[in-house]
Amino acid sequence: MKSENNPVNGGFLYKKLTIMYFEVKLVSGLFGTNAVLIVDLTLLIQIIAFILLTGALYYKAKKNFKLHGSLMGVALMLHFINFLFAMVPSFIGGFSYLTGEINNIGVQTLWVHAVTGVLSLILGFFLLIAWLPKYTDISGCFKRKRLMDATTLLWSVSLVFGILTYIIFYT
């Protein structure tokens, strides 16, 4: 997969995509900004994942820990798939821009988004893997509460900085 860089739009967010020798022109986005469709879909999916995370916190407060864990797992998988198929290719395609324009406020915002997002994914998978073998026994979850809180905080920071990155580059 190869992208055509466009420095006006941040250099790493593509208008054309080449997949196995076929060039695909990406269509305009959903929100009437300068973003292409895949960028708008990425933003929308991340917001949906965060809504699931918020719902999971609601069920945790209601002491429905099984539904809490299940919603968190779905949110994590949605976040991971989006990360793998949309964010990673965009990041790799624009890596030279992201390392060469480090004084750009949009690039700095994107780096905060990327680092906190990757950390939240790693911690999220650690928590999911620790929970899955004994998903009916929640006693281990209480021991990891601080780690869960830190993961939620990192995910929240990542989402805020992702939205700011979107605003900086596309509005």
C-alpha cells in the first residue's frame, strides 16, 4: 500500500491510494471538511469506541462487571482494527513529514495523539488478556483498577488530541 503525500493536508493523509498496482482515488469525507472519507470514518469509529467505553464505565458503576468487560473488549477491538487499517498506514506514509516538521503544532498534536493511543492499546490488550481466561471471576480486575483507570485516561487524552489533530489539519 502506497500513498501520495499532500503537504497541504499534513503530508501524511492521502488523496490517492495504491493497493497492489491499482490506484484508488479516495472520495471526500462526511463532515464537509478537507478530509477524505477514510479520515472521517476513522474519527467516527474512534468516537463510537469512546461511547462504548463510556457505556462500559456506566455498567461498572452499576456493578455489572461482565457487561462492563464485554463492552470494553468490543471498544478495544474496534479501536485496534481502526488503528491497524487506517492509522498505521497513514502514519507510515507520512513518517518523514512527521519527523521533519516537528515544530508544526499539528504534528506535535498528532505525536501526543499517537503516543497516548499506542500506550492505551498496549495497556488495553494487557488488561483484556488478563481478564479473558477468567472472565467470570472478577476478583483479579479489582487488583488492576489503577491500571484500568490509567488506560481510560490515556485513551481519553488520545481521543482529545486526535480530534484536535483533525481540526488543525482539516478545518
